[in-house]
Amino acid sequence: MTPTNHQLAGALVLLTVSLSVAAEDDKRGELDELRTRIRAAATEKKRLQEDAGKVMSELKQQEMALADASERLAQINEAVEQKQANLTVLVAHRQQLDATLHAERQLLARALRSHYASDPHDTLKLVLNQEDPQQLSRLLMYHALLTRSTLKQIASATAALHHTDAIAETTRLETEKLQYLQAEQTKAIASVDQLRVDRKKTLLALKSEIASQEERLRALRTDKRALEKLLQSLHGPPGAAVIPVTGTGLGKLKGQLPWPTPGRIARKFGENTSKDSELTTRGVFIEAKAGSVVRAVADGRVAFADWFQSFGLLLIVDHGEGYLSLYGHNQSLSKKVGEVVRGGELIAAVGDSGGQNLSGLYFEIRYRGTAEDPAQWCR
């Protein structure tokens, strides 16, 4: 039986509807799969962010420990130098005493030879044979003076000998202390070296967690906002108690300030750290050897001194009149919040804290919150 046109049309409609339903089911399946992948990607992203946060926390702890070890090492070095200076003084003193004792011994030997060269009965003979009482009196006085002089020389030589022995004992004790400090110094150096090794491992782990450009830019934006918030908080909300400032600003010192540490300017003010135009450098990066001295550029008071995100060990000095100077990526900090500092005073040591590959100092100058080119301020 041949199907009619009406039957063919009905079958075509049914086929179209079936295909449409099947296509819709496929789309729904694709959508569900896409949603699952998005959720999985979001979960993985969250995990990576949490891992990165943990690694950054470990990095902070290690760099703080490294700062403590470096400070301890500096203290030991200073103590060793002091002990060595003490030993030098003690050795020179003993040499002087040895020379004095040698001279006393020679004088005593001559006196004893002179005294015993004569017959021990000569004095009695002189007394019995003397006809002149005055001459007898002079002879007896001479012998008495000679005896007293000899006794004084003996006492002086004995005292010098005892003094020399005391100096020798003191020298021995100082030497033992020096050897102990040197052993402590060796342990401290080993501790610092091990911390550096651990820190490099942590740094590699951090880089593997934040590998994509998007994550890196997001981290930089976060650090930028955090620093801006920190700088604003240093002045406190209206009516809040703030740390009094020592200093009269930097306005009259423009172009005359010293650089905080010697070295090559590896990154200049205003350079882009990425393709993001918002992330231009607000300061300069001075390439310098780890442990190099960092000095305050002018008088002021420490407003911040702690580990701070990608800036590592950061120190901020308030110079008054709205002027701030910032010193980042330090190995250790020598000042605490609230302490007064003078221009040229030691405040930190150069390092590579905050996840830097290169040791050096990040340095900023700000006026009322706005970053200014340090090259226009320092000479």
C-alpha cells in the first residue's frame, strides 16, 4: 500500500521533532560537561591559590628566620673582633711585663753578685778594726741600704712574676672564649646557608604554583593595593594616635640625598614590570651584594618594620611633612617601629626577601602618598 502525502508529512514532522530533541539533549550534555569542567577548573584554581598562600607563608617564616640568623651572625662577628682586640692588648701587656721582669732579674743578679762577692765576715772586721766612728757609721748605712734595695728588687720581681701569671691566665680564658665564639660563628654560617637552600626550594615551589601571567599580574595588583593601603594606614584615621615624627621633611634636600646603598640601578622609576600599564615601578631597584649596609637617607622615625608580601622585609621611615622613604627586600632589619633614625644611620642589610631572584634594595620616596623618582632626590 503506497503511503499518502499526508502520512509522509506526518512522518517527516515526527522525524524532525526527534532530531530536535536529540540535538537539544546533546547540547544539554555539552553544557553539563562544560559546567563540570568549569567547576573543576574553579576548584583547581582555588587549590592552587591556597597552595600558593601556604608556600608564601613558608617563605615568610624562612626569611624571618634568615634575618634572625644573619643578625646573630653579625653579633658574633662583632664579639669575635672584640675578643681578638682584647687578646692583642693582653699579649702586648705580657710582653711588656716580661721585659720588665727580665730587667728586674738582671738588677737583682748584679746586686746579689756584689753582695756575695765579699767575705760575709767583712762587716764584722770593719766594725772591729775601725778607728773612725763616722766612717763606721757610713759603712753600716751603706750595707743597710744595699740590703733594703735588694729586698725591694726581690719583692718587685716577685710581684711582676705574679702579675704576669695572672695575665697569662686571663689570656688563656679569653682564648677559650674566642674559640667558643668561632665555633658558634661556624654553626651560624651553616644555619644561614641551610636556610638559603630551603628558601630556594620554597621559591621554586612558589613559582611553579604561580606560573601563569594572569596569576602573576593578579598577585602584583594585590601587592600594589596592599602597599597603598599600608601607606595610608601609617597616618591613621582622623583622631587616631600616631607615632610622632622626627624630621622636617625632605623638601630642602632634593638632589642632595645620598643613595641608601651603593650599587647599580637595575630597575628605574616608572619602568613597566609587565604588559599591564598599571604596574609601573614606583621606586628603583638597586642591585647590591647580600649583606651590604642599608642606611637611612635622612632623619626620621621608623613607621613600619616587618615582612610584607612580595616586598619581603620592608622598612619605612617617616621624615615628616608628608615624606616617606621605603626600603624593601632586606635580609635583616636593624630598627624597630617608633625608633628615631638619623641620616646615614644603619637601618637594614641588603637581601633578596620577598621572592626575589636577585639580591638588592627596592627603594621608594613618597610625598603625601605620591611616588617620586628617587633619581631626582639622590646624588
